[in-house]
Amino acid sequence: MRRSVCLGCFGVLGVLLLIVGAIVVGLFDPVVDSFVYKELVLKKDSDIYEKWRLPPVVPHLLIYFFNVSNKEEFQLGDKPVLQEVGPYCYREHWEKVNITFHDNGTVSYETQKHYYFERSKSVGSEDDIITTLNIPMMTAVSKWRFAARLAKLALSSMLEVLKEKPFVTRSVKDLMWGYEDPLLKIAKDILPPGQRLPYDRFGFFVERNGSTDGLLNVFTGEDGDMSRYTLIDTFNHQHKLNYWLDDSCNALVGTDGSSFPPGISEKDRLYMFNDNLCRSLPLTYKHDVDDFGVNGMRFSPPPDAFGNASVNPENLCFCVGGPPCAGTGLFNISSCKFGSPTIVSWPHFYQADPKYLNAVEGLSPNADKHGFYIDIAPRSGAPLRAQARLQINIAVPYVPEVKVMSRLREIIFPVLWFSDGVTELPEDLLELLQFSENVPPVVKSSLELAFFVLGGVFVLVVCVAMLAGHFDLPVPYLNPSYTHKEGKVTRTEQNGIEQHVPPPKPGLMGHTNTLVSDQPENDRA
């Protein structure tokens, strides 16, 4: 009786453990996610708000210029020979300013960026001299490319008077932060307002040190819908852009790249909006990573992100003014850059049509050095490591009516490439990410193992014991009532007491001793 009760208890305990294990499988992740999501909501005076407002990371901008070493030969029709010079490193400081929370569960802000040159991490000083394209002149010629012949001749005369040449030799500091150019001053007087540059100096980062990229409005997650967390609702009060041919290309999708909705999986297609790129860039899963001891996923733009319409039909709406459109691996942003012939690509024409690489000398694309990627902690959506890499090219036009351009070949001319990203995280942020990303899977696996293994063992023991008792099987400890016939020990119970009855001696089985009676005292000696 007691044995049956014990087996019943073991069975019930085993089933309960299996049920608890199943509950852990089904509810552990939602419970942990609910806790993490609650902590991620952007609201004033919270810890996550302060880290969002003033990111504790230190981004670095690395600039690589392409110095032209054969400018005379190129002006006579030869291939340009380019020498990569860099990096020139700038430490960045980011801060979100003009922050306003709204009743619809969104917050608006601008990201202010400051740049500080770091000589110790640079190949040289900002006084280094670089020979590169005269971009203001190339912009002017490109704008007049399809004008009447008389207008192009007038432009040619003006360029001669101003002594403009296809190339300029300037310091890194000038090329980065701006230098005066007479063409820009003239352009402000003769161009319509919509085509004028907002400044009369040229530089790749002119008036951007301490400036902002525009007013973003994003979802905070306060409404409980974390699938929209930090997704962009409006940019400069607009729900879409107006640079491209239809709404699919003008759509504001994704985040600003500083965070992503939590609960990311390998099947997700993420988007990152960049005002300087004038579009939202798609990102797809590449492989798992381990950054600083935190489990993450690497996302990169798909190979056809800059594909032409024949490769990626979705890009047809980016073809403003075409066909012809920019070739595979190139993205024409002239429509959002005041009409300047600016073409972006991945550095060294990585993943671009080989004809662009073959048109110049000195470039060598490499996936590790020139690929664009961002590593993300999937449960929280927090970036772990990122390198946003892009190359700035100028579409050099062939305009024979303009004397200084008459011998130049039509070419996509690389000017510089940059890598903007984060390679280190502060210790306190790493501890939070390790706790939210690494600890829950370990705890879940341990609980599953404990509940399923113990529950399975208990249920198995009960099942074996029941089978052993039912079929009278010789299972040690699990069938104490096992009986054996034909010469083996037989266990019986008499008056509630278990007795062991030994079998007859093998040697006497089947024989009768006639000399021994039932009354041995009368037997003969």
C-alpha cells in the first residue's frame, strides 16, 4: 500500500515538473520581454531617457581622401590615378536637443553633433595637402550641361576669367570645413532660390560642426506598441520626403539608427533613415556576432540596395531625370543636394558594376574594410557596434563647349570615403546589455533542463515500477514483490510479514530417501 502511494506521489510530482517546464517554455520569454520593454519606454527622468538624450558612446568619423596623382594626364584623357590618403579621425559628441514629448506617444528632437580632430589616430594633420576635383566647378558645368550652346560658351568664358581648373589643391581642413569659392558667390546671385547652396563656402562638412540634421519625430513605446519603438513618424514636420518619383521611395521608414524596435529576429528587414543619404536604407541579417561578450546579430544593406532597376525594380522610383539611371552600385543624390552631380557608393566601388572600378586606378574593394554593417542586440534592439561606410563620387560630364572640360572623359570620379561608427561601449552599458541579452537564455535553458529532466526521470521511474509489478519483472528496487519459481528465491507474505522460502537442494530434487522416515527416532542406525 505504502509503495503504491509513493509511486503515485512520484508520478504526480513528475507530471507537475513537466507542466512547469512547458510553462517556462511558453511564458519565460514573454515575461522577460515585458520587463525589458517596460524599461525601454522613452519618458522623462528615466535611466533610458538619459542614455537616449546623451548617448554614452564615443563615435569616430574616419575620412579617406583620394589624392589625384596624374591630374595633367587625366585632363588629356588618361585614366585618373588615385592614392588613398587617410584616415583623418574626428571624435564625435552627440546630444539630442529641442526635445518635446507629444500626447500621441511620440517625441520630437534634433541630434546635435560636434567633431574634434584627433591627431594621434590620424595619418597626418589637417594641414596635409590633397589634390582633388574642383567640385563647385563640376557642379556649375553639370547644371549647364543641357543648356543652349551659347549659354555653355558663356560659362566657358566665365570659368577662364575666374581661372577655374578641374582640380584644386587644398588642405584637409579646407576640404572638410570649407573654403571660399567665387563660383558659389556668383551662383547665389544668378540661381533661383531652390537651387542655391545655403552658404558661399565649399567643404564636405561646411557649417556642420555643432549643427543638427533636422527635426525627427519618433514613437516612444508609451502606447505599449513596441513594434513601432523609435520608428520615425515625421521628419521636419513631414510624413514623407519629396525628392523621388513616388511614395514608396519617399516613405520615411525605420529609425535614425541609434536604436531599433526590440525583439529582432533573423527574418526581419530593418530600415535606417539618413538625411544625408536622402532615403531609408534597408538592412538584412548577415550572421550572429559576439561583441564585447554580448550576443548580437549583424545587419547590412543587401547587395541590391544600390542596384539599378534591372537588378532591383524597387529602385526605379529613385531614378529622377532618367533613364538612363545610375548604374548598379551607385546612388544618385543630386536631386536632394541642390543639383550637384553627387553620386554615392560603397567605398572603392564595393558591390558596384566593375566598369566603374576599371575606369580608375588605385582602388581595391574589400568586404571587411568597405562593407556597411550594424550589430544589434536582438532582445533590446540596441546597437552594439556599427560602421556606416559611404563613398562620395562626382559625375564628371563631357561638355566640349566648355574649354576646360573639353578633353575630360565622362566618368564617375571618387573623391573620398568615410566610416562613421562606434567600436567601443562604456562598461555600465555593457553590463546592462549582457544582463538583458545573455542571462535570460541561460536561465531559461537551465530551468528547462531541470524541470524536464527531473520530471521525465520521475515519470519514467513510476512507469517502469508499474510495468515491473504488473508483469512481475526482475527490476531491482522497483519491484520488491518479485517472485521467482523453478529454483529461485520466492518471496511470500504471511500474516503481513515477508518471508524468504529457499528452494529445495538441487541434488535431492526428484529423489526419495527410503532410509529416512517421518519418525527419525525409530529409524535404524
